[in-house]
Amino acid sequence: MKELNIIIAENITRLRTAKQLTQLELANMLSYSDKSVSKWERGESIPDAYVLKKISEIFSVSIDFIFTEHKDEEFRKKPIRKYKHDRGTITKIVICGIWTLALALFVIFNYLGYTQWLIFAYTLPVTLVVLIILNSIWGNRRHNVFVISGLVWSSLLAIYLTFLSANIWKIFLLGIPAQIIIYLSFRIKKKQS
């Protein structure tokens, strides 16, 4: 019987090539480097449990499937999804939905005699929170540094506009250390085994 690291290496390689992904594309989906994927596929190291779970989700197989030795014929029978959702279009639809709801609220309040233009000031942070969630679900976390920065500054702007008469412009000074924290937190790298 083969060693476990060789079985896992063969299965990851077969799954990746069957889905026509490069090592770099798989690495990006897992938020790892292509060098790590290469080590896994050569059997030099084994991904941790979290990564194995993500791999099983990406290829629609059980974790047990990754740990089990398979014959070539048996492997070919395993159904692998070859389609991807158009994530960009889904994201645009969700964002348009959020802004449509904000516009509807603005029209309703305006009809009732209240001009609530602040609705739009708070819609931007809500939109950015949804973008963070979608990026995290779809594994494209690299762009979150910009989205989180936008969230911080748009939230400060919404608070400032809410209390405009109080002239609390110094609230924007909070954005400076927040921006530094965001930048540094995205510089933290996972240790690769």
C-alpha cells in the first residue's frame, strides 16, 4: 500500500487536472502559494485539515475520497463540476439590489415628507460589508484590503454626515490608525508546512 502523502498527492493532482486548473489557480482559491500546491502534489508535505476541507469543497468530493487510493477507471467515474458561477454578475446584481432598496426607501420617506438623503451615506458601508462577505465566500480575499479600507472611511463619513451640525471632522483621524491596522493585518502570512 502507498504512503498516505503519496495517495493525497495523486488525488489532488488528478482532481486539479480533471477540473483543468493550474497549480496557481488552485493556490489562489485556497489563499496559498503555488509552491505549496506543488509540494502537496509531489508528496513532500500534506495540507492541513482546513485546506483539505476547502479542497474537498472545491472539487465536490469528500475528504475521505482524498485520503483513499483510487484506480484510474474508478477515478474517471467520479463526477466533477466543470462549471463556475459568474461571480462578477452575481456581485453586480446584489449591489444593484442594495442600491435599489436604498432608492426605494428614499422615495418612500420623501413621499411621506421626510428627505432622508443620509440613506445613501449608509448604503455605501452596507454595500462594502456585502462585498467582504462575497469575497470571503468565494475565496478572493486579496481584494478585501481595499474593501475594508473603503468600509472604514465610508463609515466615518456616514457618522460625520449624521452629526454634521456638531462639526466632528476630527473623527476622520480615527481612519489613520485603522488604515495602518488593516494594512498590517493583510501582511500576515500563513506559515506553510
